Amino acid sequence: MDIFNVLQIIIGFIGLIIIAVPFSDNYKIINFKFIAYGILAQIVLAIVLLKIPFIISVFEVMGNGVVVLQEATVEGASFVFGYAPSDSDGPYRSLLETFAFGVLPYIIVMACISAILWYWGILPFIVNLISKACQKLFNIGGPVGLGAAANIFVGQVEAPLLIRPYVSKLSNKELLILMTAGMATVAGSVMVALISILEASFSDENLIQHFITASILSVPAAIMYANIMIPSNEITDFNENKVPKVYKSTMDAVTRGTSDGTSIAVSVGTILIAVIALVYIVNSFLGLISFQFGFDLSIEIILGYLFAPIAWLMGIPWSEAIIAGELLGIKTTLNEFVAYPGLAALENGELSDKSKLITFYSLCGFANLSSVGILISGITAMAPERKDDLINVSFKALIGATLASCMTGLIVGIFI
């Protein structure tokens, strides 16, 4: 690593923090200790998850498990959606070759498995460890610590359900932490679906390791940015010894997990239909206007230039920053299910392997405009009286979650 790269990384750390400061309610009382703890926690976690041989071996086993999970999902989906090839000249030999029936079923199966693992106590054990660490590091209460950490494995709306009795009592800062962590991470139910999209382009990488690493690293970053934007010491803690159970039995976990997964899959599919159609319409108008002046213009080109400086702050060379910035902009304005296929479709040489992996980490999260609406409506259903507070912190949450994923990309880039 030459001196220029070192300077770029130092400027990246400073720049990604400074961007958040103007959004602070009171920048004069920002506790810089929590900023240091957040960055240090990410660095330590990156070393543990990316460099320790035993952990790497565990992820390799999990990678093999993902292959089995994919095969199992194809088996189930084939029974429902597959059909024997015909002599017709249709575009698909099977419905499983489409996104709706070939990718979205992974979300349903993974949501079901996550629910089972939660009821059996496996996921709560891991989540509690991360939650306790976050509570100690950042001086936050048990409910919001649990809700933030749970986002690593469950969805952004499902995580607050784990602390439903406390949502109405949370301070605005704690609501911000909950929303920021929800948008800075990717739920386990979605990971396998995204892996199926990316595995051809990242054939040499253990994608499950990168997705889980990205989500774990982004939790302390999300809390750090929430501390910058609303620097207060209000703490809501548990008033009993244990959190209420989510599922009543294994069968309840199976049925409710499947139902939740179906809702997520349908939501992803319908949002994609709408946003891709809207992008096409807007690009048609932009193309018509720019053609009159002899140049090309599209949403992707505009986003590329807007987000290129942030891509550079993550450690990506300026020659590649516009391409990475375009993908980051697409993920923020649309969603990760549009951005990741764009990353997978890049031709060899457009981004170096290091830049591709940094971009991969920066895209790992639900930080987009549609997620803001989903979170506000989902949490409002649990605590209707907090709707105005949720709306007030939602923009900060979107900014904080986006920056948290970018900070994770920067830190991981140091170890690549």
C-alpha cells in the first residue's frame, strides 16, 4: 500500500464522518468517544471475520450449507413452478429461469429457516452477544441494542417486533438507531437470493461470509452515525429479565416464517416492477432531451457523478469511482435488487477486484427511499403514537445507513 492509498484511507475516514455532522441536532455535544469506538469495533470485527482461519473455515461450512439450501429451494420451487420443456419457442424453458420464480423463493425458504433458528435459540444467542457488546460500547439500552443487532439475521420490520412492548417508550435517538441499523444491514432471508444473483461474478469468493460480515460490521457503524445525528444520553432498558418470545412452537415458526418470507418476496417483486418502470420512463425523457443537445443523459449517469466522491472516500480509485458511484446511487434511490445485478453485469476491467468487493460491501443494506416508507409504516403499526417522531428521524436514518455501509466498504478495503 503506497502513501497515496494511505492518505486516501485517512481522508476517507474523516470525510465519511464529516458528511454526517451537518445532519446533527447539536454538533457541539457529539461524543467523539463513540465515533472512535464505532470505527475501532468495525476494524476488530473485520480482522476477526476476514482473517482468523477458524472463522474462515466456519464460513466455508456455511457456504456449503448455502449450496444445499439453494438446491433444496430449487427442488421445492420446481415442484410448484417448473414444467417440462416444450417444443415452443418461448423465452423460458421453465418458470425457474425468471426472477420471480427462480430468485424470490429463496427469500421464502430462508425466512422460514431463520424463524426456526430463532425459536430454537440459536440466533438469539448470537444476537444477544452482539447486543451486549453494543450496549457497553455505545451506552445504549437493552431493547434498542437487541433490535439493532437482530437486523443481522431478520428483516428491518421484523427486528422491531422483538422489542414491540418497548417501541413506544424509545427516545428519538433510539428510534433513529433502530431505523439506521435496519437499513444498514441485509436480512438473512434476502442474502441467499442475492447470492444466487452474484455467484457467477464472484465465483472465487465466499459470498455468505461477505454478506454476514457486511451486516455485522454495519451495526456499530449505524449506532455511531445515530450518535452523531442525535447526540443524547436517553436510555430505555428492559423492565423484566427476558424478552417476550416471538414464536410459540417450531411449527408456528415454520408457518409464520413462511408467511413473512412470502410478504417480503411479494414486496420485493412489486417494488422492482414499479421502480424499473419508473426509471425507464424518466430515462426516456432524459434521453429525448439530451439527444437534442448531442450527449447522453440518464439517471445512472447523474447518480454516478453525484456519488463518485463518496465512492472515492471508500478507497476506490477516481478512474473507477463514477462506475461504483452509479451503483451506490442506484441502490440508494431504487434498491439493492437493482444495484447488485448491475454489479454482476459489469464487464471485466470496469472495476478492479478490490473495487468490486468494496462496492459489494457498500451496496449491502436496505438504505433506499422505499425502505424508509416500509420502516415508517411497519413501526407505526406497533406504536401509532410515534409516527411523527419516526417521520422526523427517517431522513437522518437513510443518510446514516448509507454512510454506515460506505464506512464498512472502506474498512474492508483495508484488509483486501
